[in-house]
Amino acid sequence: MEIQKSFANCDRYIFDFNYCSFKKGFAQLDTTEDAHYYGNWINFKSYEIISYVEGDIIIKKCDDEDEFKRELLTTVTWFKNNDSFKGIDLMDSKEIKEDFKKLNLDNSFYLHKSYCEVK
């Protein structure tokens, strides 16, 4: 896994609407902590997990599908254990939904309840 760490004096919205937009294949990992200074994004095709916390940026690029699934499980489990996980938002994107389905992940574990019937 390649991990890049950096800092940017910005808010999360540059990620939402540019770097990690649904148009680039990113879903949002929603938590109770989400704010202009905090956010997490997941790309099921490029195997990336990106976190932005008060300017700190961490990009985890997994080498393959198995490594990505393990890292995603670790990440989601951590948020669940800390009572802040809401669910992954597939951004109502057909492409992102298809990428998620290809990984054979458990809908009820990873997604918002409203997404549990991904078509």
C-alpha cells in the first residue's frame, strides 16, 4: 500500500466537488464527525481511501482488491467501534454502484440503510 500524507489550507469542499467528486468515481464515507474540516472518500475502482482532517490529508492507495477490502474493513470497523459510522454514500452514481457491487461487499455492513438494496 502506498500512503501519502500532506497538508492543505482549505476545507473539505474542494474534495467533494473536485479531487474526490463522484464524477471521478469517489463515494463518501459518512460519519457523525463530518464538517467543513473533516471528510472521507472511497474509490472502489482505483482502491483509494482519502481522509481530510483539519488540513491533514492522507491518501491510501491499495495495491490490489484484497488489500483494499482489508483496509476498507479496518476503516469502517474503526468508525463503527467509535459510534461515528453512518454509512457509505454511493452518490447515486450508476458507475460507483457497479464498482461497489463488483467487490462483493456486504451492503448492510458498509452502506447507508437506504442503499441496502443497491441495484
